[in-house]
Amino acid sequence: MANSGSKTRVKVKRRIPRIADLASLLKFRKPIFSAKKRRLTRALTIYDLRTIAKRRTPQAPFDYTDGSADQEISLSRARKTFEEIEFSPNVLRDVSKVDASVMMLGRKHSLPFGIAPTGFTRMMQTEGEIAGCTAAADAGIPYTLSTMGTRSIEDVAAAAPHGRNWFQLYMWKDRDRSMALVDRAKAAGFDTLVLTVDVPVAGARLRDVRNGMTIPPSLTSKTILNALPRPAWWLNFLTTDPLKFASLDSWKGTVAELLDSMFDPTVTFEDLKWIRKQWDGNLLVKGIQNIDDAVLAQKAGADAISLSNHGGRQLDRAPVPYLLIPEARKALGKKFEIHADTGIMHGADVVACIAAGANFTWIGRAYLYGLMAGGKEGVDRSLEILRTQMVRTMKLLGVCSLQELNPSHVKLINK
């Protein structure tokens, strides 16, 4: 029987360290001489890119990207929903090879997400739409040019001739001008028209109002002081061609004034049917926020819908798109394509959408943070971060392809 009053001591035999032993422990990283490459390499998440973007971009353009409408509840809820997803993994599966590709609207894509339309993109960083479309083409995913883009349809087509370029349309009060853009997109080889339907008027984007957001950016004492620690942004802004809208006449005023002057609050499903007759390519209706409208869009001739609340930038307290996916799938059938966006900041968010029943997803802020952090290389980094996260999540779930994902893999912990 052991003596409870005594304790065994461990004797460690020591020796004089040898240089050869230390050499195997001391490994130096290969130096990265490019400051841009160093900061992008250190970014491991989209939120890391956001931190870099905020440091390098003046407040007004950063807030235009980062903010949403009113109290920003819609965006917060969307992100919170993704945080409350619980995955149900399968184990002891061979996941040595994972295929993250997807067939979407008649073509195969390397990943189940694309770059959503974003306006004023060169204001965030001077490479703007060209960085977005070339990065998308390199990654094998679609790129969508906004009506409010700062590069033209023809510029994007020339920069990414082998990419899958789409055009996003807002129906203006001037129908002829709207359809002239559609004709240009068709002539440039854009095969899909994205009709955004959730903007009868501009949302109350209070950050923009407080920042006095104008196009082009206004030089005031506040903006000059805010720009002093961000010389690279101003150098790019002042030494490249003037910032303007490529698809419309020049504008001097606030963003809200511009949007309200253009968007048509009288657009109905009859207009959607009319556009369907004018456009013989794929038609995606973006901005659907309830099941009844999803069914009406399908009946009006849409080839796909995107469940979206405009990244929280229109109606605050709008439905969370992710939560609509299962019911929309039941209502629209197995073959009809359902896309989703809003709040996606991690590859696992993409996986969750696909598991819930979506065919495809779209990112906006996630790629813009990369753009502001490092131009085209920053966009490349954002896409790579999402791809890596997504593939890792699939392996940990025990699936080798997107087709294996199903609703049994996801649930909400607070539902």
C-alpha cells in the first residue's frame, strides 16, 4: 500500500544544449517585401480584410459599403442567423477529394457563389469593377455589373472576355434608357440579366446622410482631415480618370437624391413580364422577400430568383433571406433555381445556404472589403478565404460534393 504522506519526485536529467539541436528549432519565415502582399497574407478571415479596409479607406466610402438602412437591423439579423446555425456532421467518410463546383443557369462554376452587383465601386478603390470581374473570371465564378457601376458594360467585357459577366438592371422612370443598357449588355455577350426589384425608393442609409455622401466625393474640412492618414486612396483617386457613372449622365448630389430621382415606384409584375419578352437570355429576379412574390416571379417567366433584402440596405427589419430558403424550395419545386444573399461573411455561410436548399449564393461586402484592402489582389484573397473555409466545412461535415448537402446538415439552435 502506498504511503499517503510521501510524494514521488520526478528527476530530470539535464545537459548542455548543442547548436545542432537549436538549428532544427529556429526556422525563419521567408520575407515578404511587398507591403500589400504582407497585409493580405496576414488576413485569415473576411473580418480581417474589413479591418484593413477600414484603416485604408476614408470614412464616407467605407461606410457606404459597411453600412445598411436605418438602424441596420436587417443586416445584423442576417449575420446573427448564420452565427446561430448548428451543423450536423457525418463522420468516417472519405473526404480526401472535395468538389465544390456547381451547375447554375446552364453553366458549371468552380464555386457556389458569385460577385453581386455593387454601385460606385471605384469610389471604394480605384481598380473597382475591373478588379472584381477579372478576379471572378480567374476564380471561375460569375460577376455582376451594376447599373450604378463606375465602369461601362464594354469595359467589363474587354477586361474579362472569358468570364461569365452578368448585368444588373434597375428599372428607371425612363424605360428607353433602361432598355438601351439591356441592349448593350446583350451586344457585349452578357448572358444573364439580373432585375433588382426591391428599390421603389432608396432606403434610409443614415451613415451616408451623416457623412454627406456625394458623387463625386466632396472635399470638406472633415473629409480632408479623415483622408490625411490614407494618402494611398487619395493618390489613386486624384491620379486616375474621374469617378463617374458609366451607364448614366454625370451627377452632382447625394446618393439618396440620385437614387430617388431615377428609380420607378410604379414597376409591377406586368413590367417583369414585359422585360421577359424583351430579353431572351437568363433572367434572375433579385430582391424577393416572401414566398408569394417568389411564386409570382416564377410565373412571370423568371429563370431564377435571388432571396435578398439588398444586404439590409433597403427595408430595415426585412426577412432574413436564409430563413426563406426551405419554404421557397417547397413552393417553387426542386428544379427551379433559388439564389440567396445578405450577411455572407464566411464559407460556412455558403455551405449552410446550399444545405438549406439554395442553388447559389452571392457576396457583396465580403469582396468589397478585399477590394479596399488591396485592389484586385485583395479580391483574390477574399475569394480564396471563402473557398478555403467552404471546402474545410464540407470536409468536416463529411461531404464530398455540394449535391450531398441537405437540410439534415443544418438547424438553428434557437428555433
